[in-house]
Amino acid sequence: MLECFIMGDSIAVGVAQARKECQAQVQGGINSTNYIKKFGDKIQPAHVVIISLGANDFKIDTKANIEKIRARVKADKVFWILPNELKKPDEVKAVREVAADNGDTVLDRPVKSMSPDGIHPTAKGYRELADQTKVKK
């Protein structure tokens, strides 16, 4: 079992860069449907799993997709990074519901250090997110 595994979109890419000790299956711009197609059968068991999906979902069933993804996750602790709530309220709701159904932790955004686009953290913001996913032993 891996110590840490990161899954998802460009936000996950940034967190993976801040948590180099983690394995990652990430791709900038990927939506939850395409994540299942590309990585769905490659999800690794880990003590800690970090997921960022939903920000690139447009006219797809985010909740159904992330439920499928979450069903494949084997982990002691799962963290979800929310999409921007102002831009993606339905996707945020779906993530919150799936996380609650599974006893997972949701990391509320935005972090203090955001880039001007309001979607992506700065390098400091990615470190803030990464720090929030470190489980004390």
C-alpha cells in the first residue's frame, strides 16, 4: 500500500508538486468522465488519498462519476479538494455529498494564496493545501 496517492485535475497537479513523496495520477483540464476512462482502473490503494475533480465538469453527471471513483478508492484517509464554489456550485455540492457519505475530509477553498484566475492556488497556496493533507502519525 502506498503512503500517499493523488488523483485529479490541475489542482491535483499542483498538490502533487508540493507533495513529491506521493504517487500521482493527475492531468490538467481533465473532467471526471475522462478521469474514469483514463485512470479508473489504475487507482492505487494508499494510506492517504487526495482527490481534486469536478472543476472541469460541464454538462456531465459529476456526482455519479465521483461516486464511481470513490468506490474504487481504498484508503485509510481521503481528502477532497473542492472546485471553486462560485463557479461550480453543483459540483461542490456533489463532492460534499460523496465525501459525507464516505466519512471523508473536505478541504474548503479558496486557500489564502490564490492566483488571479480565482481557480488555481499560487505555489504557496498549493503548499497550504498539501499541508492540510498531511496526516499526523
